[in-house]
Amino acid sequence: MQKRSEIMTNPMVQISDYLNMYRYHHQIPGIVASIIQGDNIIFQQGYGRTSLEQDGVMMKPDSLFSIQQLSEIFTSLALLHLQETTDFNLDEPIKQHLPYFHKTSITSRHLLTHMSGFPGDQWLTTLLDEAFVEFTKDMPEYRVMYEQFSEIEEKIPHIKTREDVSKYFSTIDLENEPGQVQHYFPDGYVIAADVLEKVSGETYERYVQKYVLEPLKLTQTFMNTPKQTDEKMANYYLHTIGEPMPAPTPNNKIGIPMGFIYSTANDLMKLLSEMMHPTGKILSNRSMKQLFPTAGEQSWLGWQRNNQLMEKTGSYPGVSSYVAIQPEQSIGVVLLCNMDQISLKNVAKKLINLSIRV
């Protein structure tokens, strides 16, 4: 029998205790964590509930979450696959494939690295989520968004497809020359998906399903909102001074490439494993390496470098999501939470430090 002192110093016990206390102190409804080291999942557990309104529905590694900006990973993989399997090139002007896009020097790589030259804080596609608009339109923290799009009631009804998003931004002036400055521009992923659809002749959804989800058997990853009757589906909550406030479920079909994919910790761990140790099921090792920034770069195809950590964060009202890879230790972390404004980056650092001791 293990001694109490041995249990207390066991890194896996420490990780579990830390996550449980972190959730409690921050009043988080539910959180799921998965950790992989090498080829092995060394930790995977859920804490709390999928819903505060339903007793007994506990968080598990197969609980369904909106992953928000983590969706960009799937889009980058799809564009890299298109480059590897056709004569398409990320560095060719997208105007070659979108004749209605008048910015002649912007490439798909510029879009995927948020270096297209468009001003930051452009939220056209986000505002296609009707529940989001209804929920946030009177919130002070979103005032800038609605001031920027004062003509929202006039413009939004005309945005029916990803091609419409591309046409809209074709009329917007660039703030910088492409490739010079990074401004976070999530709509660029929607334009990149428009490119993918025109080159491949398939919808973005079908292409990702066929060449990313199916090869890795990601059976619990969905384009847009799954059926909310599924008890595995998380409900979402705003972080407030008092009790968490219910937030609407994200729903945005046009915006899927930039932030509206749903997945589980189980599936995202499979995806991380493939990126850490490519098997060729999606991409060659050479193509997979293009996802990540080298030592002299801060961003590459959506990922960020934080010292030795490769990371990607997702956020939305009621949503916090995070994945990270520590290449030196061959450790990967997935964290999914159904409340916003949670610093999962700091949580991941703690988990990685404890995992190194395993």
C-alpha cells in the first residue's frame, strides 16, 4: 500500500488536486485537462459539470466544447494538405483563385499568419453569430466592436457565404504592407477557406472531414454546433464578480474556419499527438513543421511561440480553450473550459512543470 507521503508527492495527484482547487477558487463550472508525454497520455480528467442547470452531468474527456480559435489549427492543416497534394502554393497571391479579391499581394500564408496587412480587430464574421450579437450588443466591453460596424444592420444581411466575406474585405484598405506587421485578423481564415474551396472544388467542411478528421478518427469533432440535446455538450458561462452568468452557445456556419468547430479533449489529444509525432496520416513531417514558429519567429500558421512553448488560445463569451506543445520534453497539453476569461496558459505551465517530474 502506498504511504500517504508518497501519494501527496505523486505528480499526477498534485495535478489533479491543483486543477480541482483552481476550478473551485475561480468558480469555473467545468474544465477538462489532458496531458501527453511522448506517445502516451499520462493524464486525462474532467472536473465540475457541463451545465450548472443540470445536476449530475459531469465533465469528462469526451465532453463537447466550442474550441473557438483552436479551429484555426484545422484550417491550417487543410491548406497545408492542399499545398502538399496539388500544385497550390501558400505563397502565391490569392487573387489567382479569387478574381474578385483586389489585394494583389496578399497570399494564403499572410492570412494564416495574421500578417495580411488588414487592420486588427475586424469582427465582420463574428457578428454573423446572431445569438452573440443579441447577447453582447449592450455590453460596454463590446462597444468598440459595434461602433466599428455601425452599419451592421445594413451589411450583415448581405453576407451569406465565405465568398461574400472575401468580397467585403477586398474593399477594406490595408494598414500595412502584407508580411510586415502582425495584426490579429480572424476573418483571414474565412478568406483562406474560400481559397481552399475554389481550388479544391469541395466545401471547407467536406475537405476537413475527409483529409483531417477521418484519417485521425476524430469522430467527436464537428463543424459548427452539434445537437444540444447531447448531454456531453457543455453549456457556457460568463465570468462575473458574482455567480457565473449563462452565455449562448456559439453558432456561426460561415465562421467555422476561424472559430466555430466543436471538439473534445480526447480528439484534440489525438490531433496534438499527430502534430508532435507525424505518422503521415495527414501531412508529411516536412509539411507539419510549417505549422510551428522557429526560434526567431513569434507566429506561424496560427500558433504562437512563448519561449520554448508552442501554444494556441481560444476565447469567446463563455469559452476558454488552450493547447500547447513543449517540444524539448515532448509534452502536449489540452485544456477546455466552459467559462471565459480563464488564464489557461498559466494553468498549462503548471501542468507541464509537474509532468516533467513523471
